[in-house]
Amino acid sequence: MSHNHSHHNHDHSHDHGHSHHAEIANDSRALKIAMACTSSIFIAQVVGGFFSHSLALLSDAGHMLADVGALVIAFLALRFYARSQTDTEKLRRYTFGFRRIEVLAALVNGVVLLGICSFLMYEAVERFFRPQEVLSLEMIVVATIGLIANGISALVLYKSHHISTRSAYLHVMTDLLSSVAVIIGGVLIYYTHQSWIDSLLSFGISLFIIKSAWRLVRSSGIVLMDTAPDEGSKDDIEKALFEIDGVVSVHDIHIWQISPGENTISAHIVVPSDSHHDGILHEIRTMLEMKFLLVHSTIQIESQNYSDEQHCDSCQLQEKKGSKTV
């Protein structure tokens, strides 16, 4: 009876693993298609922007560049995740995985976008007061091709399973709306012959991208600086730990982010020498996970006698250092 149950679990696990690998393969294929479409339209919009003298198209190309960066980050995250599931021997040194690669790539992407969009905003102000003729028909055609390409990318990414791929889908959807704005601007220029509309549109799109890029740089910097996450302050966590029966004192609390949404904590917990350590440890980890979303935790349990001894040793060491100084 037990043999059959075990065999059933093995089959179920095998089927689940096969299904998981299929999901990764599908998401990877969708990202490749989206990257090909977005990269092609980025090049087309840069060329079309210079040819038609449209800053709005160049700004939308900047938005496309942001999407290319987001798609590349999502693709790398997926590839490294798949690799971490199979090639464990070569990845032994990377005990936290490759989450920081996503963060580094996002930081570089954000900094590049800030530079490009700042230049485009400067140019938009210049052209607003010194308008140049904009070839509105060419502008509309290129923006429409961009809209179609974004639509294809959105469709292939719509049924994605991995979180980074879903994030890329949202980026593509915002760029789709940006392309619609450029088309509307082109139509207005065609009928009104007012070239300053292009400058105004370019300024608005660039401002929108700068806000997004700054959030990207800021959030990436926070993670790379090992800053504590927003979910619960150190004081809140310390207070919650003291509410657990058996916790005498807490020290050396460190909370940081491995990547956005993946937080970890380490702490030393002092408990009575005659207490049931395993029970207290289980209660602490459950509380940290449920209340503060801290799934990864390294908790060192110290008996009160050991903590007192360490404190005495530390005091003696400080006294010796003080006497040497005098």
C-alpha cells in the first residue's frame, strides 16, 4: 500500500516538474518574440524620428528602449532561474542565486534612460520656441507600426506564468499607450500644421519615462545598499519578537532585501536556559513569515547563561582596551 502511494507521488512530482519546465520554455519563447519586435521598432522609431524631425517619435523610441531593457532583464531572470534548477554544481558559489543581476541591469537601464530623456526634454523646450517642420505622415506610419508590434508583444506575453515576464507585459502595455499618443499627435499636426505639438508631446512622454526611470534607479539602489524593506520596521519586528513567550532579549537584528519582494533577516534571540528552544524558534519563524513576509530567516538562539557570559567577556575586553588607552 505504501509502495503504491510513493509511486503515485513520484509520478505526480515528475509531471509537475515537466509542466514547470514547459512553462519556462513557453515564457522564454514569448520573451524572445517580444524582444525581437520591440528592438526592431526601437530602431525603426530612431530612424523615423530623425527622418521626420519628430522628437515625439524619438521619445517613444526611448520608451521602447526601456521596454527592451525590461524584456532583457525578464529573459535573464528566467534563464538564470532555469539554470539554478539544474546546474547546481557550477552555481555553488552563488548561494543567493542571481537575483542581484536583475537589480544591476535595472539600475543601468534606469540611468541610461534618465540621460536620454533629459536630453530629449531639453531639445523639446528648444524646439517649442524654434519649431521645425515635422513630416506628420511619416510620423503616423512609424508610430502605427510600433503600435502593431507592441500589440503582438502584448499578445505573446499575456498568458505568461513567471513574475518577471508578467512585469515585462505591463511595460509593453504602457509603450502601446505611448504609441497611441504619438499617432494622435501626428494626426493633429497633419490637420493643424502646428509643429509645436510634437515638442509638447515629446516633453510629456520624456517626463513620464523619467519618473519611471527614477523609480527604477531608486528601488535598485535601495536593494543594492542592503536597505531594510518597507514591510515592517526594525522596531516593529523587535516588538513582535518580544511578544513571543520565552524571548528574554533580542540583539544584532539585520534586515535586508536580496531582490525586490525577497527579504531576509538575521537576529540573535536570548531565551531562558531551561526553555524549549525548538518551539520558540518555530514560533519566531512562523511570525516573521506571516506578519512581515520574511521567508528567509537566520535566527541564532542563545541561552540566557551564555548571553550573560558573553556580555561579561565583552565588558572585560572593553575595560582592558580602556586601561591600555590611559
